Amino acid sequence: MTRVISVVSGKGGVGKTTMTVNLGTALAQHGHDVLIIDGNFSGANVAQHFGLGFQDVSLNDVLKGDAYITQAVSKHSEGVSVLPASILDFQADAENLKHALVDFLGNKDFVFIDAAAGIGDEVQASIEASDEVLLVSQPELPSLTNCLGAKKLAQQLDREIIGLVLNSVRNENCEVDLNDVHDLVEAPIVGKVPDHTHVREGIALREPVVTYRPDSKVSKRIEDVAYRLKGQQPPKRGIGEKLKMKLNEVSPF
């Protein structure tokens, strides 16, 4: 059975798209059939994370009825399928998203919808097209309070909340304490992903960090989230893997 998960934040700039791209890629590396959809019709950028560039056919064309969904899907070298939105065409009927997916989900294990920021119509369409919602926030109060708005919208639409991924964690005293995060959001914390230059390097190279630097600490933390999404405990890492993670802290840039 296909699991359709919308990834929402309530606020832009928290690394939601980066998380979506890397989680989907990590699960594809585990052997799962994964589709990533850019649900941000007015600010699309999933394709750029994969180095796909401009697309002749996009999700916008599908939602307008000008193309079939199979014409808009690209396959990345890591095995993940990508359905990009157009970065130049902002016209799309978001309400058609769920209908467009119905005939395409058959053999997919996971479908991730990278929702727009905020809680507007585009976000609502992404949530309505999904069965589950994954929240992403940075450990700061404005990000967390906006995340609450996204969570409330998902609950109003009767969608299951998987949990919260804390992104760009720096372990600074000014960050909201983990216990306070849990009390505020009232959702399981399914991952703490550190802030690291490897993420920004991957974006610059248009490659997910889990493939660019698979032994990086940040990649391992994202992989941990992928395991938890599958209902599994992340593997315990031995001395050898921890040493690789340490050695990978050095950046070539």
C-alpha cells in the first residue's frame, strides 16, 4: 500500500524541501519505490535539488489537464522519481492534485509531497492529497509556532501526524529546549538533524546530501528519520561508522 506523506512547516526557510528530497532519496536507497512531488506551485525548487533543470512538462501542466502525470515524472540516478512543478508557470488548480495522483500510485511505496510554506490553499491541497503529515521546524520559537498552524490545519483535515523533524539543530543555548518543543508542538520528535555545511554544499552541487556525503553526520541523522518512517529503529553504529562520520566533518570547499 502506498503511503502518501505531505511535508509541511508553516514557515519558509526551515529546510523542508531539503528534508523531503533527502528522505525520499534515503528510502529509495533502501530499495523502496519513491515519488517526490513539488507541491509548491508558486515557488517550485525540488527539481533544482536534483539537478534536473527546466522541465518541458511539469506538474502545473498535469493539474491544468494539458498533460498526463507520466509525462511530467523524471527519474533521478538514485532511483527516486520526481514530479517537479514549474518555476515559471504559477497557474495551477491545486484542488486537482489528489485526483491527478489516483491512477499513478499503484506500485509506489512512498509518495512525498513537498508543500508550500504557510497554511494557504497550496498547503491545504498538499495535505488533502496525502494520508499522513510530517512536520519540519527549526528549534526556534517563530518556526515552532508557525509549525503549530500547519499541524492544526492537518488535524482539521483529519490527517495523521507522523511527528516532527527538528532541522538545522546547532545545540546552542538560545534554541528551544527539546522538552519545551515536545510540550509546545505535542507531536513525537522523529529526528534531530544538525545544521551542517555539507547540506549547503549538496544544494550548490544540486545533489542530495545523503548521496553527496553519505557518511556525514547529517546524512546519518536523515537516514535515522527514514528508518523511523518505516516503523523501524535506526541501526546502532559501530566505531568504524562513527570514525567515518568524524572524518567527514572536514569539507573540501
